[in-house]
Amino acid sequence: MSVAACVAAGGLFAADAGTPARPAAPAAAADGKPDLQQLIHQFSARRDTLMANREALLNQLKTATAEQKKAILAKMAAEQKDLIDSQRAMAKQIRDEMRKLRLQTPARR
């Protein structure tokens, strides 16, 4: 089959040979828990939001008075602690999900 004929026919992939196309990945697991990709996306989104807030506080810190600086630094410390705690919790959830997926997948030899 020539290249032009393949292009005109739509290609030489699974749909052409009559085999079913690859199914789309489910948005969530059957038990209602988010899948691994969603957990990673949530983790990244939360981190990006907190980093943007931190950047805003750093900009405020540049023009703040001594009393305002103390308050901003205290707020930054609290947010840093919250960030670390949430990262640990989400990382544990991701590790648990990966472990579960490994146990469900048959071993390759």
C-alpha cells in the first residue's frame, strides 16, 4: 500500500484493522477515590497556588513596616507548615495509590 493510499484510507493503525480502539482512562477509580493522575494534578495545583501566595507576601514584605513584617513572616511560617503537611499527606496518598496499582498489575518476567 502506498503512502498516499494509507493517508486516504486513514492510516494503518488499530482502527483500520478492525481492532477496537484503546479505551479512555477512567476519571476516578470504581470506589470513588480519585485516580493517580488526578492526585498528582491536585498536588501540583495546590503547590502552585501556595507558591503564588508566598510570592505576594514576599512583595508585601519589601514595603512593610517592622510590625507588618513580623505579621507577614508569621503568616508565611504558618503557610509553610501547612504546605509541608499537605504535601506529606498528598505524597502518602500518591504512594498508597501507586502501591495499590502495583499489587493489581501482574508481575512481568
